[in-house]
Amino acid sequence: MQSKGIVSAFAALLIVGAAVFFMKLQAPDLSRFDSLRDPAIRVKPSQRVLVVEAKGSPEKVGKKTFGFLMRTYYGLKGVPLGGPRMAYPRARWPIPDSVPQSAWIGRYAMPIPDSIVDPKLPAPPPGLSVSVETWDYGEVAEILHIGSYDSETEDIIRLRNFIHDKGLVMFGEHEEEYLKGPGMFFRGNPKNYFTIIRYRVKSVDSAGVQAANGGA
């Protein structure tokens, strides 16, 4: 997350039962993510996602939001229901952590196949919105954090320093992808949680040209 405050709040969200996404039909093979123990740049294609958005502290709204996301995802026809084809949940945070928690926006998402074009979505509970969107990526900087959510700060700093040293700038929203976390019924060992921390990046020159043209 953007700071220890956000990661602590999201940790509480997951622990209280929102992490049912980790109920895959087989244990995930996380060895393919070992290369991300050090920061890296890669090109990531755009991704269709089911998004449930909520305003407020994750500790207050997170359980309801993630629960609704799960129910909606599993209610869609054509989504992988487990195994290696099922993608991992992720979240984006568009509001800086300097803003009071009551004003935070959480965009909780689950990737879905491109073949799901116009799904019929259920009416969300009060305070939530649900949609299908395309999340743009392109060039991204990533790092794998192994450990509890409230210990992410050091890896976030490592990633941001890496981006700066590469002559790149971050833009868009802070994103995390949750590879391994609490189970449905048990918290597990937080030291063994796997989380990819991700930022979209672009060159300083590109950022300057876009800013001069009024772009993001």
C-alpha cells in the first residue's frame, strides 16, 4: 500500500475473511515470482477486471466490499473457478494516504476473461459500486513483498528508489496483487504472505511532454 497505515488497514480486511480468493483448487506455484524479489521493469498487457469500489477506511468497508466482489465474480458465467487459470485478486488505491481514511477510495478487483463482454451484474449494497473495466498497464515496475502487509514499507521504498534510479516516474494508482495471504478460515503465518507491489511508469522525458500537453 502507499504507507504503513494503508497496509495495516488492508491486513485487517483480509484477516476477517475477505481473502476467499485464495481458495484455489490447488496450491499456487509461487516459484515463478522469485525473480521479483528484486525490483524489475516489465511490460504488462491491459486486463479486463471486475471492480467493486468503496469509499472509507478498509477496516470499516473492506469486508463488505471484498465479500461482494467474491460473490459477484463466482456468479459470472465463464470465469475460471480455480486452478492455474484463475488469476489473483488485486486492488488499486487512487487517493494518497495523506487524506483521512474516511475519504479513501478502494478499487478491489478480480481479473476476468475478455470473452465476458457485457455481464449482468447484481445491484451492489449501499455505498458500493460495481463495474467491468479495462485496467491499462504498459510498462510497470514491480517488486515481490514476502511478509505481513504492515511490513511493506521497506519494499515500497526500494521500488520507488529503483524507479527513480532508472530515470522513470510513477503515474496512476498504487496497485497490489495478492498471490498468497490468509486462508478462508485461518490467518496462516503472515511471514509467508506473497504480495506484488506495482506502479505504472514512464520516462521523465515522456512525462514532461505529456504534462506540457495537458495529459497524465
